[in-house]
Amino acid sequence: MNPPISELDSNGLIELVRERELDGPEVLQVLCSPYCTVQVAEMVASHPRLMDSHAVRERLASFPGFTFARAMDLIGTLPWTSLLSLAQQPRTPPVIRRQSECKLLLQLPSMTLGEKIALARRTHRALLRVLIASGDGQVLTALLDNPRLVENDILVILNTTEPPPEFFANLARHHRWGQYQEVRRALVACPHTPLPLALSVLVQLPPGELRRLLEHPATPERVRDAALALQERETLGLRRVARADDSSANITQNEVIRSLSDDGDGGAAQPPENFR
């Protein structure tokens, strides 16, 4: 009975690759062995049948000791998922990691929307800004679930892009980012946020955030007017800060909306269903 691959030394791996017809999982076991040498890896790379596997080519591309030219040849044959894996694996040599990122960026324009959404959920910081710059609402919404995204990235999205209206609603009700007061204030101050949504979030801001919003020079005029009205009610002791799940929130929102509707909005600004 043949010993397990994990128990073979470098000579045993050489004999195994030379004598046996290995399948994909076995080849990966060989390449992951601490006793796998460049000679063993070169033997694997010389078998066209074994090189049909993306996973095998990915592992070889990051194999220590492979020449840069050989690794670049392999990178050129990999799908975006393998390129992303190479770019994120700590074992990948830095030069190969950078080349994988460059290759992935080159593939980005030809990727389908579904692939871009999947990439947005999994990508690392080196590619975040490129995906943010795309301005695609579904891609930006997928980025909200990326664990590597930080608060400053949300502010960049709000301040440098013009996403479709549905993105703003997705951001406001997001289980993570919807709880950050600075994000909520930036959402209200963003000139591209639909007015009904901006007012719905506005009435939920605490007094300190309301004051910061009024100090922001780029706050849209109608939002500023509503914030001033709320601040006046607070001065008179008539304001209660609404919560998204508070039954009184709808009353407060409607009071603000009516004050704006009287100024010519025709009653169009109604709080969105998600905030009622």
C-alpha cells in the first residue's frame, strides 16, 4: 500500500509524480507538501493534463523558486477568482501579488455584472477604490458587505460618486453602516441623496450631529431648512429625536416634510416605505 502523500519526502514526491497518474486533488497535495521542491513543481508543470486545472496553475504561479517569466505565463491563463486568490494569499511573492492585481484590473472592464458584484464582496483594499469609481449601484451595494471596507470608504462614495437612488436607501438601512452616525450625517448632507430619504434620516440625528450638519457648507438648502426647523423645535423643548423603529418617527418626519411642502414641493416628499 502506498504511503500518504503527506508522509513523502522530496524523493518520494519525485517518484510519485513520475510513476503515478495523479488527479487534481493529489497534485495539489503534492504542491502543498513542505517537501515539494522546484524540481517536483517543474515536473507537474510539464504535464499538460495536470495543467488543465486552474487551482494547479494558481498554486504553481506562487510557488517559491519559479522564475518570474514562468509565473507570468501562468498568471496570464488564470480566471479572476484565481487572480484574486493570488493577490490575497500571504504566501504569494510580492511581485507576483502586484502582477495579479494588475491583471485583475485589466480584466475588470470585460467582467460581467455578476462577477463584479462577487468581486466587490471579496476584494481587498488595493482594488476597492477602482470599484468605488465605477459608480455602479449594485457594485457599490455589494461593497457594503465587504469586511475590508472602512468608514472613510463610505464617505468617499458619498462625496465623489453619484450612485443611483436605490444605493442610498440600501446604505441607510444597512445592518452595519446604517448605524454609524457620521455615515448617516454624510448621507443627509450628500446632494445626491433623494430628499425624502434625507429627511427620514435627518429626523433621527441627535442634536450634536444636527449641529455638525448645519456647519457643513455643502448641505443642500432644503435639508438645511429642515435641520434649522428641527433645531428650533429642540430649542423650544418640542423635539424628540426619532428612531427608525420608533412609532413617533413618522409624525416627526411628516412635520418636517409638510414644512417643506408648503414651500412648493406639492407634497411629493414622502418618507420612503423602509422608514415608516
